[in-house]
Amino acid sequence: GENVEQHPSTLSVQEGDSAVIKCTYSDSASNYFPWYKQELGKRPQLIIDIRSNVGEKKDQRIAVTLNKTAKHFSLHITETQPEDSAVYFCAPPPGTYKYIFGTGTRLKVLA
Amino acid sequence: DTAVSQTPKYLVTQMGNDKSIKCEQNLGHDTMYWYKQDSKKFLKIMFSYNNKELIINETVPNRFSPKSPDKAHLNLHINSLELGDSAVYFCASSQVKDMVGGYTFGSGTRLTVV
């Protein structure tokens, strides 16, 4: 079946610290691993993604790492800023026509 | 130009009414979706359409009827609205080939049933 879990469900960090969110999935057919950011009252937006033939990808302060054997991938945010405060979702697609979204992680960056 | 546009943005209605939400995308994507986001922020897929064909119906009550007149439009009609239908409904689109690029979401429709 399709099961996607995120940990932690809430995370508070001091501005400038790093934040790590982990996503665990069950479907081994997944080969594309995106992370979305949803600010309060706004739509989810794709912020970074990785394909299964790559172990890590970085884009400025954010990075995604993948461990396909263990079926998890993580979002890393360094030098956090107040504008990073949002809900973050992972969404590995188990099949061709749908994404199952993770349970979400509420990140608060304290100034 | 808005890539995925939904209307209306807010919808307040009484129980038992029928309402529709419209969605249009100008990205040339071949697949469109409806997601429901509840008060705890869980995002659950409802429907998926590929080139106007229904591909996924995730055990949604048949009071919900999607319609896709062409691959750029996916509307959602809801009959006999119930209190539990209150949520934010997001339309999204993607290009299914390779499943790369993820979703582009609309701005959401906040439905409140009173």
C-alpha cells in the first residue's frame, strides 16, 4: 500500500540554525522525490526535487538527500530565516497518476 | 499569466446546496487533479484526469462529480453539501511523462459549509 510519513510533525529552530525533515515511504516504485513548501494561506509550491539515480541535490540553502534502500529522503535547510517558516510536504509518487503527500511538517523559525 | 487558476477563491454556502469550483491551466500539462486539504493540513487526492479521462477516483462520495471538457480544464461540482465538506480544495496540474517537475497548484478554494 501507499504510506508516506514525515518526521517531525512540528519543528522550531532559532534563526540561523539548520532544519532537517525526514520522509519515509513504502512504495518501492517511487523514482521521483519532491518537497513542497506551503506558506500560511497559500498554495503548496515545489521547492526542490531529486530523481532516484541521484543521492543528493543542493539549491542554495536547501538540499535533498535520498536513501532509496532504506526508503527515505530528507529535506535540509541551512541558515534558516523567518521566511522559511511554513508547512513542508514530501510527495513521492507511488504510481504514474498521483502523488501521495506526506503528513506535513510545520517549521517555525524563531527570530 | 497565472499558470493554474481556480475560481472562486472563497465559497460560503449552506448545507444541502450544490456548488461548483472551476479550474484552468495554461501550462500545456496533460494531467489535472483535485486535492482536499483539511483543517489539519493533510492533502488528500480526490481525482486525477489525464487528457480528459478519469484515471483516479479516491473513494470520494458520488456527491462530488468532476468534469473535464478538455485537458486544460477540470471543474468540480458538489451536490448536497455537508458540514464535513468544509476544507480548502486545490486544483493542480502536472506533465505525467517521467513524473518530473511535480505539481503546479492553483491558489485554492476555501469552502465553508454552514
